[in-house]
Amino acid sequence: GCSPFHLSRVFAQVTGLSLRAYVSRLRARAAADRLARGARDLTQLALDLGYADHSHFTNSFRREWGVPPSVFRAANHH
């Protein structure tokens, strides 16, 4: 029941994150969870999570976790 602008402003005030940053963080966490559970195909994972392509996914993931998804996957594969 409010405008997108108002929602964005209040959300940022309350959480300290923009809606875009929050969604990006959620997607990176979902990706990390799937990688930790054994996801192998990074391109398919990227597309499943709504990234435009593998490169966009890799850059976004690296911003959130500090390493590319391939390194994260290797470090969490048991």
C-alpha cells in the first residue's frame, strides 16, 4: 500500500541496505548454499538464480563472498 520510492527509502533506513543490495545478498547466499550442497554447473546455477549470465553471477558472487564461485565450491566440497 505504498509507492516503490517510499518502500525503497524506508527499507534502506531500517535495514541499512538498498532493496537491490538485499536481493543481491539473498541470491549470493542461495548460490553459496547450492554450491555447498554440491551444485556443479555454474552456468545453470547462475541462470536458475536469475543472473543474466555466468560472468554476472561470478562478479556478484565475488563481491559478496570475496572469492569466485568455483573457489567457494572447491573449498566447501567434502
